[in-house]
Amino acid sequence: MATVEERVKAVTARVLKVPQEQIKLKHSFTVDLGAESVQSVELVAMFEEEFGIEMDEESALAVETVGKAVEYITNTCKEQGVDVEQ
């Protein structure tokens, strides 16, 4: 099973059409990766689908970097009893 970080990067690459190997934890979804608001909403939906979780949309959209998304999703998975590989 891929780690949360690998899965977040894979989804981000797919939605934003950015090569996965170029995505770094410090990257901002909007500034560095060029996500627009519609794509940010799509990312939240895709992360929910990928991990089988439900996220509070407002909190999820407030997450600005790839690294913070990994933390947020890891914590959400723990809260909702979803087993993930760190």
C-alpha cells in the first residue's frame, strides 16, 4: 500500500496535471501548483474518494500546502478509523 504522502501526490498530479515527481511537501496548491478554486474543491472530493473519508470542506480548503494536506488527511483517517500507511 502506498503511503499517505504518495497517494496525496498522485491525486494532486492527476487533478492539477502536474508531474508527480515535481510535487514537494512544501508546495502550495495555489501558488506553486496553480490550483484554481474549482480544482481545490475537486481535490477535496478526490482525496475523500481516494481515502474513503469525509472531510469538512471549509477546513480542507483552508489547507494550503501538500505537506499540510498529508497531515490533515492522516489525522482525518485516524479519527474516522481508516487504516493508512504513514
